[in-house]
Amino acid sequence: MSMKQANRRLILDMIRREPISRVDIAEQVALTRASVTIITEELINEGLIYEAELVQNNNKGRSPVLLMLNPDGARFGGINIEKDHIEVGIVNISGGTLSQTVLPYGRSSPKDILKAACEVLKPSLSTLESIGLCAPGPLDYRQGALLNPPNFAAWHDLPVRESLISFLAPEIGLFIENVPNAMALEEKYFGVNKDVPNFASLLVDDVSIGLGVVLNDHLLRGATGLGNEIGHTTVVIDGLPCECGNHGCLAKYASMPALLKSTPFDSWHSLIDQLDSSSAAKTLLNKEAKYLSVALLNAINMLDIEMVILKGVIAYNAQALRLLLHQRVAGRIVSSHARSEVLITSGEAPCSVRTAAVPAIHAYFNGPPPAPA
């Protein structure tokens, strides 16, 4: 990537975050005003940004012209792979969902359902910058292949990127992330707490447990892209054997199938709804908080994160769970002397077309990830 391209992306990202003047951009990125003017004029001509109307200034002098992101300046495709259907649609650069279509699997093979998703996007392909896809992990985001996600046997080792390119066009950009990472990126770009540079997004759904981590405003993937597998961190030494080969994994105790097995509750929602009337529900809630807090405390102390956002089914009416987690984590954080406590919050928005499109939006602002070795 050339220096000009890097500066262009940097400036566009600054404008995305908040309206800003050319003068302030030049000061913050250590570029000449002439260079900033050239780049911003290009962005204006391409329809990506625009000049805000001048605000009256009671003091002498002219108020600075603020540059703002054009919400519909760029569009991206999104393909969200769920356990029984695919959601496909178009999202604009500001995170607005412009279209969304649900395609049930029925008896279709994974390749056939991917082809059907591409048929939905084809009429708009010339208007799209790129396409994002999110799917249950583990997956190889560089090669664009699902590996062996649980309860997705038909999708195992499927070269998703290769299939999509064959149905679309070789020049289209395709950016793939697992669901926890995509949800973390969605929080980074469009969440209520998007200005927080260090956070973890903990996803507990009906099947598994995953973690997406943003450190210093960058997505943390690890050496092979398979990092953040919090479900396979040990919470019970010499505990139950796990399919991954480890023992005592968080997934064997805090995943919904493990937690609710042989209990009166068929879902986390039903458990939460009966907290006021059921001692069994309270016991299970405390059990979930116990195991999750062990894993979260390890992550917080290792990564020095500022916030944990609960996602998935455990985000449902999560006040009681958040309180228990806070009580178990507070006072045990190494960095607590240097700052205020870690905030534990929740976001109930499910995985969606916007979630799926965010990896493409992320690449648009930051450049594509490294090419496969």
C-alpha cells in the first residue's frame, strides 16, 4: 500500500469517527495542509465525504469547515451464515442496512445456498466496494475457508471464498471473519461504546462460546487467525475432557448445552425469566457467572482491556449476570490501581447482515489483511 493510500485511509477514518476540519486533520496526522486538501478534495469528488454547513461563530474570523462522512458514499455486501439459513444484503458505509434477504437451507447444499446468496447480490455488484461474510468459527480468514465449526458438518473445510468468487467475479474483494470477531468489529465501528480502544466481546450462543478482542483499536487475531478461543481455555484443572484435546474447557461448563443439560430449563431465556421464582434458576445463573468470570478475569489480566460486552443469548436481560460477573471480577484485576474498574455491559443485537458486512468495511478503512502465505 502506497503512502498516499495509507494517508487517504487514515483521513477517511478520522472523518468517520467525528466531523473534523482540514486544519485539525493536518495537525493530528502531521501532514501539510496542502496534502490534506488534495486528499480531501479527492474524497469529496468521489462522494465519500462532504463539507458541513458553516456554524455561525460569534468571535472574529471564519468558522472552520467541517468534513463529514457521506452515509451512502460506499456500499458493501454482507453474507451471514447461520445454522439453518443465510442472510444476505447490502449495508452502507455508516452501517445502515439497505436490503436484507433470508434464504433457508431446506435441502440445499452449502455451495447451492452460497450460489443463491450471490444471485441476490449480483444485480447490485457494480455498486459494491466489496463483500463481507461471517460464519461460526473456527475458520481460516486468510484462505477464506470454514474449518470445523460445531453443528456445521456439511460446511467443514468448505472453501467459501473460492466458491463465492466462482459465482461472482474474480476481482470482487471478499473478507471473512468468524462471528465473535465480526461482532467485535461491529462494536468498534457502530456500537454505543465505539470510542473505547480496548475491549472484548464475549459471545455465548445456543451452541458455543467465542471471544472477539480489539486492542489499541485493532482486531486481535493471533499468529494464525485462530486466537481468542476462550471457550477452550481451562477453568477447571483436570476437568472434563473436551473435543479439542484439552481438559476443563470453559465450553464444557458454561456453554448452553453444558449448563442446561439435565435441568428444567430448555433455554437461557426461560432460565432468566424464572429467576424471581426458581431457586434452580438462581443456582445456574451463579454457576454461569462463576465459570465465565474465571475466563474473563484471565483475559482482562492478560490483555488489559477496559470493557467486556456480553453478546448472544446471555445478553438477554443481563443485569443480574453483569452484577455477578462484576462482583467476581472486581478487586482481582492487576491494572485496577491504574484506572477505574472494567465495565461489563451487554448488547442484545443479533448477528446480522451488518455484522457480516463489517469485515469488508474494516478492510476499506484499514486495508486488506495479509495475503495467504
